[in-house]
Amino acid sequence: MASSFGIWDYVVFIAMLMISAGIGVYYRFSGGKQKTNAEYLLADRNMSIWPVSFSLMASFMSAITLLGVSNENYQFGTQFVAINLSYGLATPIAAYLFLPVFFRLQACSAYEYLEKRFGKKTRLAASLAYTLQMILYMGIAVYAPALALQAVTGLDQAYSILAIGGICTFYSTIGGMKAVLFTDVFQSVLMFAAIYAVIICAAVKAGGLGPIWEAASEGGRLEIWNFDPNPTTRHTWWTLTIGGMFTYLSLYAVNQTQVQRLKTCKNLKSAQKALWLNWPILSLLSLSTSFSGLAIYYFYRNCDPLRQGRIKVRDQTMPLFVVDAMGDIPGLPGLFVSGIFSASLSTVSAALNSLAAVTLEDYLKPLYQKVKRKPMPDLQSSFPTKVMAFLYGVICIAVAFLAQKMGGVLQASLTIFGVVGGPLFALFTMGMFTTRANQRGVITGLLLGLSFSLWIGFGQPRPPLKTLDFSVEDCSDFGGYNQTSLPLAMAQRAAEPRDDSDYFYMYRLSYLWFSVLGYLVTFIIGYGTSVLLRWRGAQGTERIYLDEQQNYLNTDLFSPPVARAMKQRLAKFIENGGDVRMTSLEYVK
């Protein structure tokens, strides 16, 4: 594909890179110069809510959303917009039931909680699962903009992956959390600019927003009230609301990347406000990107570019639109690529920073303590953290080359978050909401839950996705048919599709149920095994008590409503003449 990049596009694109890198370099040499981990990983815990809110959105949405959600609406219709309701339902759960526990802990790694609640083995198992999850996700986050760059600039995907991965790694290694947060604000603006450039350009060519909506209606793209209870239906209100909630909570309630960002706020109330503010920002970008998919459909309603053979995968539809509709406007393709590139930069820099934090806190510090028999000094720990950020960047580039095998970027990313996030979310839920869960039980639940999730998430063969109809009736505006695509198109029409019932039932489930099922399997097996072990007297060491007699629970380890109930029971125990020794009272909070 010929490049549509002109001199002004390169000016816009290079300016974006220089500003992003400049922010990273500025914070590298200002303040404490990232010498301590509190500054490098937690921005000295003095951030205001606005940059944190934008960063929460930017690290979650990424280039995957800009390409994937627009393609989702182009290819399958508008039902996906219902997921925004789940974000609103899940926000208070994350803000008031989970976040206070992490703030009381004041640890850099979210998984330190699991050691205090269950033990070191649980912490290690969870952090390894998180590391696997984020490495896979980073690969897709780098692969997504490589698709865009290939479509808009003609640059080969391999070079794009190396360019994006290399810049992300450099930027993340030197920048630190404060640079990541402020760069995310700048990059979020570019993400919105890229999407609204697409919508405005399409609206100008269509003569307003009305024709876009009418074309979407005629093409069967407007679907919103699908309440089908069948769990194999890909998108319904049930899959999007329930599955979306679990996916959101596995990210915003217990995921290291988001918890680490929230802990950069001055206090718990500020972090809760940042989480609430994130919801409208997140939904505005999600809904805008959804409409951009309809705008692109209007443009290609009579000549689908994949069937015509102009693109290789559907996730390139939006970048192709930029080439076709904006290529003659100096600077706009550059703005679009800057937005996609920015989205990838913000996501990968966030992931590298968080993975470095987990590696330091959960792997290197315990190893140092074991070998040297003393804690690792804070000033010595910032250098290995930066080395780990660099190494994860190299791994991220390698995984990006494998991401081409994973199908649509949106579904692939949500599948990865679901299969790993659900079991991890169940692990934290058992810790914060139950007193009977113990290390032996929850590790059993986590391992079986992860195995089950990975099986249903990536098992093969799966039925092909049922897309809406695409037309190639009139391709006169796009150079007619690409002759090389005709045999492929004819072969696809000639092939008799297998009936869905021929496939194994679990492989037919909507990908949004993976997180829910992983959560339920982990919780049921983990809690059930814990109760059984307790009954047999084989539960191991209990970590929830503050005294040897096991009368006084450490309420800091539990969600606020559970902690309040514990305190009320203790108060009644004292009122009824219970024996409480003064040495233990000082620990009861």
C-alpha cells in the first residue's frame, strides 16, 4: 500500500514523539531524579486527580480500543456500547470495597496484600499470573498501532513493531510514574483528536451525521436491545453488563497497573474521585469510537475493503479510511497516527512500569533478603527496576510478533484480561471478604481456575464469528476490484460453513463470560478447599489474627463493610463481659 504520509504528517507525528519523550526526560532530571522507588514507581504519592483519571483511561483503552471498538461497530453493530453501563456499575465496587484495603497497606505491589493475608506462595503465584497477563497484553498493544502504521504509511509491520516497541521501552525506562501520568494526559487528548478527526471528516463527506445514522440502520448495524439469555450469543446486555463488570473489576479493583496509578494520589478520597472521574472519560472515548465505526461503515457501505482485497485484516479498516478520506488533507493522517501511537505509548509505558514494580517487590526484594539476610536499600533498588523495565520492553516486542496470530485485537485483549483477571479477582475477593479462606485452599483454586480459564479462552477449534453483511456492489470510487481477491472471495462463498452445534459447547461461549467463569471456578474451588482443609485441621498458618489465641482479627486485611462487622462483633463481645487483654486491644482498629 502506498504511503499517504506527507511532510506535514511527519511534522505532526515527530512533534508528538518529541513532546512525549520530552516529558519523560524532564521528569528524569527534575525533582528527585527518580532515585527512589517511591518517586519512580508511585510519583511520590502526591498526584492530583485529573492526570490520574486520564492515565487510568489511557492505560485501559489504548490503541486496541481505537482500532478494535471502531471495527466492532463496523463489523458487528452497536450492541457493544452497552458495556459502558457495566463500567458505571463496577466503579463504586472498586472505589469503596477494594481500594481502601490497598491504601491502608501502602505497599507498592498490590500482591503484597496477598502475602499479608495468605502467605508468600500466594503472592508469588498471583504476581506470576499478572506478569503473564500483562506480557501478552503488551504484545497486542504494540501490534495494534503497527497495523495502523502499515496501512497509513506503508511501513512493514515488523519495522513498525520494532519502532513502537523500541520507543516505548526507552520512554518507560527513563520516565518513571510521574512522567507516565503527565504524558498520558497529553496522549489522551491526541486519542480523542484522532477519533473526532475521523467522525468530522466522515460527517463532512456524508453531509451531516444523519446520513451516517441512516446508512447504519439500513445496513443492520443499529442493535442495542439484545437481551438474549443464551451465553453463546457473542454480545447481549447480559454478556456485556455482567462480563464487562467482572473484566472492569479485575482491572480497576485489583490489577497492579491501575492500583499503582490510584496509589499515586495524595489520599484515599482523591483516589476514589479519580476513579469516578475516569468513568465518564472512558465512556466518552468508547462511545465516540463506536460512532466512528458507523462513520467508516457509511464510507465503505458499498465497497468493503477486506472483501475487495485492499486490507489483510479488519482492524486496518480505520487506518485505511484515513488514507482514503483524509490523505489529501495535510497533517490529518499524521494526527491520526499520532493518536494511535500515543495510545500504545501510554499503555505499554504503564505496563512496563507496573511489571518492573512487581518484579522488584515480589521477586528481587525477597530474593535479596534471603541471600543477604537484610532488606534491599531503597537507593539501590531503582537501578534494577529500570533494568527490568527495559527487559520487559524487549519481551513485549517479541510477543508483538506473535500477536498477529490472535485474531481481532479487541476480542484478543479482552480474552487475555478475562482468562487471567477473573481468577486473580476471585483470589483478592476471598482474601477481603471471607475469614475461612487459607493459602492452601486459594492456591488450589487459583491454579485450577487459571487452567480452566485458559482452556475455555484459547481452546480450539472455535466457530467462526458471524459478522453482518458487507457489500462490494460499487467499488468504482476505490479503483474497482482487486483481481487477486476474487478467487478468495469466491472460495469463501463456496465453502459450506459448519453448524455451531458441531463445536464443543464451552468453545462457543461468548468471550465475555471467560472472566466470570474463571472467577466462579476459582472462588468455589478455593473457598471450598479452604473449608475442607479447616475441617480436617490442615489449613496451615492463619494470618488474619493478631494474637496467638486467635480472638482478634486484623481488620486492615478486610473490605470496609466486613471490617465494620468484625469491629461490631468485638464490641458486643466486650459488652457481654468477654475477656480482652490490654496487650491485644492496641492492635484492634
